[in-house]
Amino acid sequence: MLNISENNKINQSLQGFKTMQTLENKKDYKILNKIIISVSILGFCIFFLPWTQNISGSGSVTTLKPNQRPQSIQSVISGRIEKWYVQEGDFVQKGDTILYISEIKEDYMDPNLVANTKNQVDAKKQSVQSYESKVESLNSQLAAIESEKRLKLEQAQNKIKQARLKIKSDSIDLIAANTQLKIATTQLNRSLQLNKEGLKPLTDVEEKRLKLQDAEAKIINQENKLLSSKNDYINTKVEINRITAEYSEKAAKSESDQFTAKSSQYDAAAQVSKLENQYNNYSIRNNMYYIKAAQSGYINRALQSGIGETIKEGTAIATIMPSAYDIAVETYVNPIDLPLIRKGEKVRVWFDGWPTIVFSGWPNASYGTFGGKVVAIENFISDNGKYRVLIAPDKDEEAWPKQVSIGSGAQTLALLDTVPIWFEIWRTLNGFPPNYYKKDTKPSKEKK
């Protein structure tokens, strides 16, 4: 080894080299020592500089709302392409026609299908009205039957009263005839007694005998009348039962016809509803032959081409990019960093192709980055093994550039706690996660 201490000289055999002669100069040693000391002090001071912990992520530019993202225009029904009204790159307003297709299903090929269905609906409506009129007529008929039944029963009740009075009258006449028979019998017996005594002639006896026979004949005749009156009374009661049964049968038949008419009316009404449903479906289907833009935007790409090609329902026809949208960035973070991110956190964003100078630990010293806020965090891991985070522009900072297009790449930095550089180096070497930084939003309590 070389002995180059201050008390020992360089070996005489090495003094001939120019390098050894330069090193022997003590002034150069002093300058080198100052440089080393200065660099050491500077490096030691750098260890205590503040460093903002962050979570980096990469993703792409998207839109904030799902309805503002590129979407496909689909055909609701199957058909055959007849005419295109747009080309790729055209701007279309909401409701503009994109494509016209014709029908390919045999159930809908009739050109007068809608008109014929409308005629069927009108015919069924008239059928419903006819059944309704029939039900009203049966109601009137049922009311007439009930009225006639009531009158017939009143008539039969009057006949019963008459029969009762006739029975009563005939009973009285029978009693009177029995009284006359008793009187005739008494007179005959008296005339016979007087004739035996010679006080009455035989002619008077014969006369009394004729009166007795006449009285007996009247009794028989009166009994026949009484029996006939009773039979009339019984017949009148039977007539009441017959009238009740007859008109009950008529009313039941009328009600049965009424229920049948109502059932037919309800069935016709159901068929009217079904036909109206078909009529509306056919009318709507005719409007679906013209495929229109659901919102204003630019036609990016035609997914179907040519004339005469058939497409099925749900087939994508073209893609459209909405003209009005709110820009956002979707980025992906590692699972270990997910607990450190929450809604409302500040995020720095820069875009591919945009001039940018980024110092991850000193975001304020970076150039070309834009402010953002976390608006949504996906709770299920994506196919790439990371979690998706949606970032919207921060309204308190500079607006994002309008030249950024949907789908371009983007890089993000989620800002966390501010720590010394030595702590960040120590954390990185040990594989520890960044500090969970939470702002204190509660006002401090003043001491009494």
C-alpha cells in the first residue's frame, strides 16, 4: 500500500508519475474534502424535506355518466336493410333517421295490416254495444215479467177473497135452507095431526108435503153450491201457486239470457282489448322500420353495411358518440392501496400526449397536471386484478383540456399525507403502505 500520510513521503520509486505528483498537492485535498462535506450536508438536509405520499394509477378518459359514453344503435325488430341516411362521421340530432329497414316476417307483411286490425276493433266494439243493448232489453223484459206476475197474483188474491165470501154466502143459504126444511117438516106434521082430527083438509096436507120436498131439494142444491164454492177457493189457491211457478220460470229464463248476454259482452270487450293491443303493437312496429338516433352525437362507425342484408332484433347497427358529455377518468389502483382512497379525495391527473412534467412527491412543482376528485370506487375487483376508481374534474382548479378525447390514456396520483423524505425511503424499503391521511373537519373546541 502507498504511504501517503502527512508524516511519510511517497515512495521514491513512484515520484516519477505525474498523478502521484498531483495527489501530493495538499490544496486539492482541501477542495475535495469541502465538496464531500457540502454534498453530505445537502443530502442530509434533503432527507428532512417534505414529501407528499401518493398512490399512482393508470387508466383512460371516459365520461361521468353512463348515458354519455359511446353506445351502439340497435334494431328492436328484425328486418332487411333498405336505405342508409347517414355515413360515418356525420352529426345527427336526437330523432334523426339512421336507417330504414323492411319487414321479413310473414305475420306482418300485409300492407293493410294496421287498417284491417282497426276494422276488427271497430266491429268488436259494435258487438259489445249490441250485447249491451240486449242486456238492457232483457232487463226491461224481466221488469215486465215481474210487473205482470204482481198483477196476476193480485187478481188471484181477489178471486180467493171472492171464493171465501161465496163460501160464506152459500153456508148462510144452507143454514137458511135447513131452517126452512125444519119449518116445512113441522108444518107437515101439524097438518097431518090436524087432518086426523078433521080440522085440516087433505089438500092442505099435500101442500105442506110439497113444501117439505121443495125445502129438501133446496138443501141439496145449496150443499152443491157450497161444495162448488169450496172447490173454487181451492182452485184459486192452486192458481196462485201456478202463477208463481210460471212467472218464476219466465224470470229465471230471462235472467239466464241476461247472464249469457253479459258473458258474451265481457268476452267481446276482452277481444276488443286484445285487438286494440295488437293494433297499437302493429302501429308501433311500423314506426320501428325507421331506426332513429336516441340522442344527439356523431356516428363513429357503421357496424352493418350494404343494402338487402337481413338483421335480427337487438343487432347493433352503428355506434354513436354523444356530443354533450362530462369528461372523467377511470383509473385502476392496487388492492393494498384501496383502503386509503375514499370519495372526495384530491387527485392529480395528466393525459397522454399532453406536455407534462411530474414530480410525484412535490405535486405543486409539477407542470401539466390537472386537479380531480374521486367520485366513485368500485367494490369488486376488475379482471386486471385492480380496483376501478372514477375521477371527475375538480371545479376549484383549472378546467381539463377540451382537446382530450374519450378513450385516450391518463395517469393519476392520489395525494395522501406529507412526510419527510427519510420516512418515505424507510417505508418503501420495508414495504409498508402509505399513511392513512384524514382531514380533521370538526371545529376545535375552545377551552373555557
